[in-house]
Amino acid sequence: MAEGLRARVMGFDAEEIASGLNQGGRKIILLAEDVEAAVAAGNWPAPAAGAVAVLRNDRIVVRGRAWVVQTADDSTRRVAGVLIAYEVAATGL
């Protein structure tokens, strides 16, 4: 289990909810460097070659509450092609 990953957790805005996202869900932004460090330390499963490190059905615990990853976007938060953060849509258990 990876601990201490930096993240920003927020609800979805009205436009995102209207597009079909769960109103009780959360958008979780995980810094890529933290995920990579957790993989290197053996605290996060290593992805297959060319695959995204954060996968559907992974669990993320925020302040004691578990969230299940529905989608993990590794394209939106890139700068000049370099991955800065994963944008995750998650639902509570």
C-alpha cells in the first residue's frame, strides 16, 4: 500500500455530473512523481510496459475513506508531453 502520495481531492462540477459522472464521486489528482516513487519502492503495483500506473478498480484511501478508481486519465495533465499528474474519477465504497 502506498502512503503519503500527494493528491488534490474535489467534487465534480455540474457540467461533469450532467455528462454522467456520479454526483457522490470525487476527482482525485495524483502527482505522477509520487506514483512513480511508490512503484520504485514496491509500494504500488508496477504497470505493464506502456500501461498507465493507476488502473480501474484500484483503491485510494483519502482521510480514512476508500475510493474506487473508475477512470484514470494520463493525458490531460501533461506539459510538453511530460506526465505531471493522473486525473482520477473515483466513487466511494
